[in-house]
Amino acid sequence: MSYKVLVIWGLLMGACSNSGVSQIHDITNQELVQLLENEQVQLVDVRTPAEVAEGTIDGAQNIDFRDDSFTATIGRLDKEKPIVVYCGAGGRSGKTSDLLQELGFKEIYDLTGGFNQWKAEDYPIAKP
């Protein structure tokens, strides 16, 4: 009986171990602030230029999700460095996170609630 438990536990641990496939981590505004203070991350705003003109998170690079060259442009970023993506509310950044995973990025963070939540919680807004 204990042998079966050990075998099942071993299979579960193997299935749960990191086999080189990146995971997408949803993060809060507070966690983003900590990441930006403690780590060198690539911060990417995937909103349109018109949305970005109304404000952005300081230090973010804008790569428009709707641009024809989006996949090629975002694919040129450093796959080894942590990357944080956000959009207006979370839809585009979720799709972007999936794409980043497919492209082989190692450490992916998706800002929960996007820029709208950032703004609603009175975090600082930079003007481009």
C-alpha cells in the first residue's frame, strides 16, 4: 500500500516539476511595484498608442497588441529576463502572456486588472 502512495506521489511531483515550460503569474499592483523595485524586468504595455497617450506605468515600453508586427516585435525582447505585460483590463495581456509562453519566455507576469485597476487604485501614472 505504501509503495503505491510513493509511486503516485512521485508521478505527481514529476508532473508538477518545472520541465522548462514557463508559467504565467498573475500579479497585483502591489506585487508589480515590488518587482519593479527589486528586479530588472521588462515592462510592456500592449495598449494602443491612443490609450497610452492618456497615461502609462512609468518605464513601460508600448507594443501595440493590434499592430500587424506585434508578434515579431514582442518576440525580439529578451526571453531570459522577467517580463510583465498589461493592457486596459486584462484581455489583451492574457493573450499576450499565452503568446510569450509559446515564444519561449522564461518568466511571465500578467498585471491583474491592467492599467484600469492601476489607475483606480491611485498608483502613479506617467505621461508619455
